[in-house]
Amino acid sequence: MEKQELRNLLLDAFKELRKEEKFIARANFMCCQSCASYDIWESARKNYFKSRKRGYVYWHRQDEDDFWRSGTMFLAYGSFNEEKDEVEDDEVQMKSPLSCKDVGVKILLALAKRGVRVEWNGEDSQRIRVAV
Ligand SMILES: [Zn+2]
């Protein structure tokens, strides 16, 4: 599979995940994992009562660069599910019905359906690896 073809399949899977699963799905998003993660959580929180996003998946700009070099892409993902003991009055606690693992499985299925080769051990702590 060509890199461009794989990238297009990822974009297509992201489109489905946005529509069918209420995920935030972003490609080539922000400079690095900590900026991307911060921004995605903030935007989910800000729009929570309107949009009730359930999870997220993205790759960031460093991943994009690595991908064009190596043909391997790493996807970060997670669930907007917060378990806090104490919540401030003006704080939003997001409660996705999905666990992180559920989110990973949804991503896996969307990719498998498109014939994308996926490596993932099913652990929340590991990013999903796809390769040409
Ligand atoms: Zn950054």
C-alpha cells in the first residue's frame, strides 16, 4: 500500500468515527502529543453539553513527519470519561459511556473495515500503530 493511500484511508475512517461514534478525530493536529491532548480535552469540555463527544483519536505533526519517512503512523486515542471525587461548581465532568479500550476497539474496527494493517495490544497505554 502507498503512503498516500493509507493516509486517505485513515482520513476516511476518521470521518466515520466523527459521524457514527461522536469522536473528535484530527489529522496532523498540533505540534506534539501534549499540545494536541490539551487542546482536544479543552474543546471537548467547552462544548460538552452541546456535543457530548465520547472519545478522540488523532495524530500530530511529528507523527505526520515520521509517517512520510517511515510509512508507520501512531494514533493517540482515549475516552472523555473523567472520574473525579470532587468537582467544582463551574467544572464540567465528562462522562463518556465508553472506556479507553472501547474507543480503541472502535478505531480498530473502522480501520480493519478499510483493509488497514493495525498493530495494537489492546492496552490503553499503547498507541495504535498502522503501517503501509
Ligand atoms: Zn507541542
